[in-house]
Amino acid sequence: MSPDKMLHFFVCFELTLLLYLYIGTIHKTALVVFSIGVSKEVLDMFGYGHPEMLDLVADVLGISLASILIYFVMNYKINSNE
């Protein structure tokens, strides 16, 4: 994986974790972070960088992994309180 794709992955992963604390739902958080990634690629299309579909793939993978982690942590937390 190239350094640029790793950066996309880790930024989206961390943004998903951090914004989840503020937003509170996985679905809304994933949508917000994905929208940020798409917006960045649109800016790239207008000359602010080099748009690549693989950047969005890395974004989605970071969002997905963070969402899975949030799901399991929150599910464990809920089940351990019973």
C-alpha cells in the first residue's frame, strides 16, 4: 500500500473514531467521514491534487475497520453490563 493510501486509510480511521464520540451513531459518522473523503477527491478534480478512485477505496476501508471496532467495543460494553 502506498504512503498516500495509508494516509487516507488512517485519517479516515481516526476521524471515524473521533467523530463517533461527538455524533454518537456509526451510520451517521460513517456518512460524514465518507462525505469528507468524497469532498477531498472533488477538490482534487478541480486542480487541488490528483484524484484517484483508490483514495476512496482506502477511505472506505478505514471507515469500515473503525466502524467494526466501534461496533464490537460498544457491543462488548453493553453485554458486560448485564
